Amino acid sequence: MQLPVQSQSTLYAEPWEAEAGPEDLLHIARAADRSGFAYLASCDHVGIPRRLAAAMSTIWYDPVATLSFLAAATERVRLLSHVAVVGLRHPLLTAKQYATLDHLSGGRLVLGVGAGHVQEEFEALGVDFRQRGAVLDECLDALRAALGSDEFPEHHGKLYDFEGLGQRPRPAQDRVPLWVGGSSPAAVRRAALKGDGWLPQGDPRNRLPAQIARIRELREEAGVQGAFTVGAITEPLYVGSPRWYVGRRTLTGTPQELAESLRAYRAMGVHQIQVRFRSRSRTELTDQIAAFGAEVAPHL
């Protein structure tokens, strides 16, 4: 699940999150950890321009700091950046931060990356917004090297060139999973050819089969081998029968009914689903997390 509180776009934030803070994040992360969730995710924005602030808000916690904070409070749940806009930073800096996170968490990092979409962020940081796709492509190659086993990673590209600079601690994992976010044709191609997984951005169910087929086609044509994780973001969920209006798109019902609906994702070729629960308070959210883990997940 994507963590609440740490990002508060009007597209998905609940009213109670506006007054929430670190203690709420801890309670929610621990609840997800206890309930068997696969990962907790945190977003990435350096700054939100005034023209977007009303819709997106300016509340966007830093993913490295947030996931590190929660790593010490959890035991087994993985830690996903969904997504890190890695083109805003030099890949050696990104590698240093996330390798340390992986080391401190005992190998629980999944590095989700994306091209970004807020032009003013790029301009403020001196990065060419128009070239963000090409920048991300090379960042992925550079991060493969910088997050590998070599204490002195090496990369020679058009944008980044480094060797002979030692970075320890190394990641605890032999291979940090790199999941690529986005649903444009370029993002899907990037995920298929350079990633270990794909994180779609807002694709409804009826679009997923064609996107997944395209990924398989691209990987087969290029001869890309290895495991690949296909993700999906489900509709909003509420376990049980809500006594308040949870929105027309929200899936509600018994655990068996919810599981039957969600199993359709597996039939499409999806390996992991990201869920978001409707809630009016932290307590209602953690109750939903516990109910999903105990009553819905066993049916998936």
C-alpha cells in the first residue's frame, strides 16, 4: 500500500490526514507489517509550484527519510519508493541514499523510479524537463552499476561518468529491484527493457491486459531474461458494508466478494496489487488493514 499522510493530493487524501503526523505513520506502518502486507510506499516531490498546490498540496514527505524512519519500526514489510524522480539527482547521490536504506533495513528496499511531471521542479534544480525520459534511461543504467556489488562502481554515459569512487555500505541485497513507474508508451517500454517490474499510473482494469501484453512482447523481442513483477493499483477498497459514502468507484463487500473481484488482476497477469482503503480516521484505517490481512488476503 501507498502510505497515507506522507503525500496529500486531493485525488486520494482523506480529510483526517491533514492533521496527522509521524505517530500516525508509525501506527499504520506497524499495522501493515503485522497484517502481512508486501510493501509500504512513499512518493517523491522536491517542491510543488503554486499553480498546482491547491490540487496536489505541498505535503510530500521525502521518501528516503520516511522509509528509513519506518524501517526501524517494522520487521518484514518491504520499502518502496513509488516513485523516486531519480533524474532530479545525480545517480551516485541516489545510490548512496538508497543503498544505505537497504543496508539499514536488512535488504527490504524496492527502488521505484519515474520520469516526473512537474516542470518547475526540474527548472529549479537545473535539470532539462524536456529530456527527462532520456535522463531516466541513463539513470537506470547508472543505478544498476552504483547499486551492484562493486565497492567502486563504474559508469560511462552521455550524461554521467564515474569510476574509482568507493561507496560503502553496499546494499544488503545482491540485486536491488528497480521497478519503473508510468503508463505512457515510453514508460512501458522503459519498464520492459530496463526494469525488474512495472508500476502503472492510474490504468483502469480494462487497459491493463493490453499494457501487460505489450511488456511481454517488448521483452521477448529484445531477448530480456529474468523475473519481472507486474503491478497494479486497485480501485479504493472498504472491507464490509460502510455506513458512510465511500465513493462510487470503491469496492465494498464481504471478504469473499472483495477477493473474487481482486482475483481478476491475477488472471490478467498481475503479480502484486497496491490497495488504498477509504477511512475517516487512523483507527478506521488500521482496522481496515487488519481486516484485509486477516480476511481478504487468504482468499487471494
